[in-house]
Amino acid sequence: MPEIGIGARVRKSPFFDATVEAGATMFTIYNHMYMPISYGDPMREYSALTERVCIWDVAAERQVEIVGPQAAELTQRLSARDLSKCKVGRARYAPMCDHDGHLINDPVILKLAEDRFWLSIADLDILLWAKAVSGEGDYDADVFEPDASPLGIQGPNAEDLVAELLGDWVRDVPFFGHAWAKLDGIPMVVCRSGWSHQGGFELFLTNSDRGTDLWNLVWDAGQKYGIAPGGPHFQERVESDLLSFGADHPLDADPFEVGLGNLVDLDAAHDFIGKAALIAKRDQGQRRARVGLHLDGEPILNVDSPWELNLDGESVGSLRVGVLSPKFERNIGIGFIDIAGVQVGTELVALGPDGPRVATVVPLPFS
Amino acid sequence: MPEIGIGARVRKSPFFDATVEAGATMFTIYNHMYMPISYGDPMREYSALTERVCIWDVAAERQVEIVGPQAAELTQRLSARDLSKCKVGRARYAPMCDHDGHLINDPVILKLAEDRFWLSIADLDILLWAKAVSGEGDYDADVFEPDASPLGIQGPNAEDLVAELLGDWVRDVPFFGHAWAKLDGIPMVVCRSGWSHQGGFELFLTNSDRGTDLWNLVWDAGQKYGIAPGGPHFQERVESDLLSFGADHPLDADPFEVGLGNLVDLDAAHDFIGKAALIAKRDQGQRRARVGLHLDGEPILNVDSPWELNLDGESVGSLRVGVLSPKFERNIGIGFIDIAGVQVGTELVALGPDGPRVATVVPLPFS
């Protein structure tokens, strides 16, 4: 693998120094920030995540804060999901679209107060998007990136570890529930969330000077729980069918196509951006989909670039992601395809660099 | 240096395979695309750039196309520079601001037709910004990312090389002039531009399937000119005082502070985004600036994170970038500081990881 350049243009997470100290060997860049994605042994990280507990620097999952008298109105204008029932202290996974109905992000939206929201975003500058909509629409709301950097604590032991650090009250925090907390004077928002299916919390550090302190407190307390450093785990997220925005689909995909149609409230009263285009798409009928695949052949280590998927010799789309699944003990993958003539059980042909292999369409989530 | 993860989430340039073949050893991610920044020997790349000719994969310098009846009006709304005098076939370096007057990009804007523009952007999702402004303002214009990927040909021999490939007419293309061309059936826009001070062209490939073909044609013809692969060169760009958006300044900087005030047309008739805020800033007077520095002490290899700059023991800002300059045979750097009490010749103290060193303010461009 080539090296990654380190310099002033790309931001460092408050946990960057701690991750280097912990032995991070591979990074990506996400929301203009370095994000560690491996510490050299993916299977060690997998077993820690699925059997014990992991600590992840996911500060690159940046927040867009919207606050002020018209914050709720603006946030709703940006979101294809009806947020009117969301209570303070809870969150919603909510697709966002452009005016053409294309998916531009899939944030978790935390409602911190009636007039204050954090959009916890995937890798696209939703800060600019929200500022443009606010500024051009003259909303009475401030839009900015707050000092808020999630540290992920994921895995079956995550609750015990976070309860030991912060108190047993965290055991009563529901999924997507969140609350302010302090640990040794370090301020944070604690949320039961995270980009895995193994359970756990994200600690949204709100004083970036204390990143190493928070990391070390979690690390030390985590020793007895078998903690290991890691990052959003490629195999686990595919096994768990968590959407990776921008990886699983082309950039002109809509929420129906990627499988988030159930989160789009076309019948709600609010007129969010993209609503008219999505109604037209719904009426036209869906032609493409993100689908699960079983892939024959040798273990798949990585899909560097999408592999063409054929049906009867004709291209129907591409395999976006493929992995050897430890859980299912076979190759699984995610394709994005034209669905005419395709159903569960249809055998496609995936054209990888090492030759063709059979790719059978299977239901999502995988089982 | 740690490795960079390669996967489906980040796009590959049409020249990606060619750059790997040519021995790229280090990449960054820019506009959601891998961009090679070194082939293992920065000084070899420096001498090729300053004495012969370099080939750069700068496809990550993505284009935002704005086309349609109100394209000119929308483009002007986005730009702090008056574009009314720009002719078809020419381009402008034009800062863009948000509603608060903060610099959000410094694109080169190519005017392809009276109703068609390309914004050649630095690393921020201006595509989203422009779409939001267009959609919310109901402009009659299409905004999208075209299939257009610049290949940089930079250095004193660049003109001879490009003339040999495309014809002597390119010698008459003025700075920022551009024209459509074909080479072996490969379509492109040829522009006299590039992110160095060594002269040259950017070939905006408009059929991404032909990336390797174009690279190879340039590469083969370039042999007699001493061509070498490279990327935007850290030392050369600092020596030449080319702004690196997002590296040289914090994200709340305005065009005056970064040194682009002469490109902001506050007296023009058009009401661009940020104009009111910039008028207020002008009237308040400038308090911060991007400044040149001479730094004493051992050769500076890299500034991983900004170094604090002190004056009389008080922090006045930070050193954003520092390099040992081959041209000036000394350490030079770019700081972003509060300018009260600071002038050319003022000695600041830079707090690097290896201890303090004297940083003397010098005029930009360096001499």
C-alpha cells in the first residue's frame, strides 16, 4: 500500500496522537480529517469488536450544528425524514437529498434542544450545504462546525466499560439516546450509537484539547475488558449491512435505491429539499437497487475499484464492495444494479481482476 | 509514514493506474479522489519541475460545471470577483465566500461559453454549495460534475512538449486561455494554467476511459524533454507563494487575510454571496494576515501540525507551513497571525517540536 501524506491541509483529530501511539498503520481522509482504519491486524480488530470492546477514533464523523429560533425548521428542510416526533435527547438516522432527489448524506441527527441539532455526517461537506440553504433562505439560525469529536466504544463489553467510566445511568440510555456528561472534567455528549452492529456508545468530546486524556482514560479502564484499538470495520459493517455513503452506490443514487426508502416521509406535511423529485421517482418506479451478493471462488481480500456485474453477458451494474466474511464463512458483497429481470437467487457474473465468478443475489441483511 | 487505505468510497482518477505504474509512493485524498503527491524522491521531482518538465495527475482538482440560461448570473452570485469582463476562452482566479465572508474556495473559473463555466476547485464540496444556491434560488441552470480531469504538464519544457503533441498553436494560448483539442481521438480542454510558477498547461481530459492513453502519449513524447512524474510540489509552491486553500489559513479566514483582497470586487454592481460581510470587514480593518517567514535553525522537513508563533511571549497565531527552500537555500514558511504590532522584520518565535526558533516576517512573494 502507498503512504499517506501528512500535512497542514488535512486536519488531525483530537485523538490523532493517541492513535499513532497506539500503533495505527493505515489512515483514510474523511471530512478533511485523518481517520485511522487499521492497526495492522484486521482479524484482531474484528475479534475485539465482536467479542470484547474496541476504541475507535471516529472524530472525522464531524458535526454540523444548527442552532437558533429557526433551527428546527431549517433542519427539517434539509431532511427527507419527518423529525417532528423526535424528542430532545434522542436522534434520528435521516437521509438528506439534493433538489434532484439524489442522496447527499445519511447523518444521524441529534436533537440537543428544541432549537439545537447536530448532524453527524458522512464524508461530504454538508456544512456548506446547510450554510447555503440557511443563508440564501435567510433562516434565523446559526450553522457551524462545533468542537465535537466522537470517540467510538463498540462491542459487547462497551456498556460495562462506559458504565464503569461514567456511571450505571448509561445502561438506561436507549438506542440513539444521548446526554451530557463529564469524566475527570472532560466534557462530552454520550450517545448510544456507532457504526457497527455490536452495540456501544460514541463519546462526543467537546473540548478538543482533552483528546489524549479521554483516550487514555478509556484505554486504561478498558484493559480488563480486553479493549483493542480499531476503526470502522470493513468486514463487520458489510456483514451487518450498514450503508457506507459513497462506497455502496454511485453519487446519483436516491434513498429508495440504497435501501433507505422507509426513512423518507413523502406524505409528511413538510416540504424538504428533494421532495418533489422523490415523489416523481416513486411514481416512476424503482429501477436500480443496492443488493446483497454471495460470491463464489477464492477469498476476496479487497475490491479496489468496482467490478462489473453481468447478466446474460450484459452489464447490469457493479460490485461495489466484497469481503470474505468471518461470520458467514464465505464471500459476501454489495452490488448496485439495474433490477429488471433480477430477483433473489438470480446468478450474476462478477468480473474481478482475477477472472469471472458467480455472484448470487441474496436478501439484505445477510443471514 | 502510515499507509493509505484504498477502497470504493474514494474515487480513482482516470490516471490512477498510470501513476501507480509510474511508481507513485504517496497519496493524499482531495475532493474525494486519490491524488499522488510523491514518487519517492521530492528533490528529483523538484529539479524536473524547475529545470525540465513534470507530469502531474491533478484530476482531483475537480470541475463544477454550471450551464444554462442563468449560468453566468449564478456563477457571478458565487464569486467575489467581477466576472463580467471575462471573455469566452479565458479564465479567472476568483475567491468564493460564504455569507459570513469566509473564504470557502479559490477556484480558477473557465468560461467555456457565454452560458457555460467550469469551476476548477480546491478541496471542498463546492458542487454542493453551488447546487444549494441554484436550487434554493431557482436558477435556470444545471450544476453538475462533468467528466473533466486535469493532467498537469508543468516546467520550462512544458510548452515545447505540449506543442509537439498538439501543434504550435498552443504557443499562442495566453495565460488562463483555453481551447478544445484532440490527441489521437482523446478529447480535452487545453488551458495554460497549473499549480506551480514554472509555467505549463493543464490538459482537462473529457473522456475518463482514456486516462492511461493520454498519460502514455505525454510520457512517451516527454522523454526527450526529461519528463518525470510528480505532483503539486510542496517546496516549489511555497517558494512561489501559491495559496494552498485550507492549509495556509484557518477555515474562518477571509480573502483579505489570505492575500486575495485585490480579487474581491466590493464596488462592482453584482451582489455576490458574502459581499455585505466583506464590506463590513473592510470597514472594520484587517486584523489577521497570511505572512511570509524566514526561519532560523535546522532544516525544516515538514510541519505536521501548525506551530505556535509568539511575540513577546504571547501567541499571535501559527506557522502553517514550513520548508527548506532549495531556491532560497534557507527555511521559509507561511504563518497566519494577528498583525497588531507586527511588520516586515518583526522577529517572532516559532514553537516547533524540536524547540523554539526565530521566525522573521518577510514580504510575500519571497525573494
